[in-house]
Amino acid sequence: MILAINIENTNTVVGCFEGENIVFVESISTSLTRTELEYAISFKNIFELHGLNMNQIEGTIIASVVPPVTNVVKRRQRGFPKMRC
């Protein structure tokens, strides 16, 4: 499964793909003050809401117009097993 994250000025859209199928798409608020842990908790909660486990992620795609948030999210994603950013 591939995790796709689109970081925009107001919202961050998080989605997952399995092959050509969209597993889910959700949106959370983008915040310059949110920490790595806060983003990790948000992502984990989204996965749990959809009955998925973060260990199923094989790679991550990040698109962003907010470089400071990109760096926080990127550092967080590297902490998950098998995940490449």
C-alpha cells in the first residue's frame, strides 16, 4: 500500500492506494505548530478508523506547498517500518 500526503496551506489530504484502488482519502488541518508526534497520531487515527495498520505501508508520496510542515511530516514517516520517503 502507498500512502499519499498532500500538504496544502489550510488542509493536509491523506490517502492510501493499493495498486490502482483508492483505499481511503481523508483531510486534516495543516498546522505549522503541530509536532511530529501530533502528525503521527493523526495518521495513526485515520488508519485505525479504516481498519488498517501503518505497517502495511510500503512507501510514501509527499506533495507540499508548505516546506516547514513537509520536513516535520517527512521526519515522522521515516520512523515507520518499511517506509520510504
